[in-house]
Amino acid sequence: MSDFVEQCRAEWRRLGVADPLADEMAADLASDLRDAEAEGISAEELLGSSFFDPRGFAASWAAERGIIPPTPTPAQPRRRPLVLVAFTALAAFMLIVATLLLVTGEPKVALASRTVRPFPAPSASFHPTVTTRQVLHANTAAPIEWILLVLALIALGFAAWLWSSWGRTRPPAAA
């Protein structure tokens, strides 16, 4: 069998084409090459520029037969799933909200306390009292905001990983 057919068979194996299908395609290709040679047509004339790219020829032939999924063309790029886009947008929104809440310190809670103490006076008939008022402002939501911020960062990291792995999981392309 020719070197071209063997290179095509190796590419079909790499692409995960089942052995019976790869054997059938290799036999068809070898038969076509023998017939062309018998008619005085060289393999280069029969296959054109594909003769110099057996891997690309094998991949495109397998894709045309529906054995492997066809590769997207630049005019028809693969679309991201709507769920991934929505998840990324939600994570970004969570990050913005958590950051704004932490920066502004809202919502705040005011705790007021009043202390009444009798003031010791020299005369027994008059007992003035001293009232002190203490107001404490606190951001009680801060722990929740920090948790939300951390979760948003984790979600955005996960979304970034999903986006980057999306580009790596494309099916093999014919050259």
C-alpha cells in the first residue's frame, strides 16, 4: 500500500475513525490510486494539492462522509452556549454588586443606647440625673458581602476556564 494511504490511515486512527471504516476508506483510496495509475494518471494529478497533505485529505474525507464532525469555517464560527454567556454575565454582576456594597458600606445599622445615672448632689431633695447617649454605626452585611465577593471571583474564574477550554475542544480540522 502506498505511503499516502498509510499516512491517511494513521490520521483516521488519530481522529478516532473505527477500524472497519478506516480499512474501507483505505481500500477505496488504494483502489482509486491503482486505477488512476493504470490509466496513466499520477496520484498528484488525481488528488491535486491534497497529495501533499495526506492528513488534511484524510480529515476532510472523514468529515465529508460524516464520520467525524465537520470543522466550522471562519464564516460560520462556533457559537458559545447561551448558558455559558448567562453564567459569565451573572458572575460579573455579582462581582460588581459585592464590590459596590463593600466600598459604600451599605446597608448600615445604627445601634443607640442611653444610660441614665443619678448625679450625686449635696441636697437630698434634688437629684439631677446625667443622661449619656451612645450611637454605634456598624455594617452588619460585611461578612455576607465578602462571601459574595469570593463566590463571584470563583465563579468568574470557573467561567474563564470554561471559555478557554471551549476553544480547545474543537474537533480536528482539515488543513
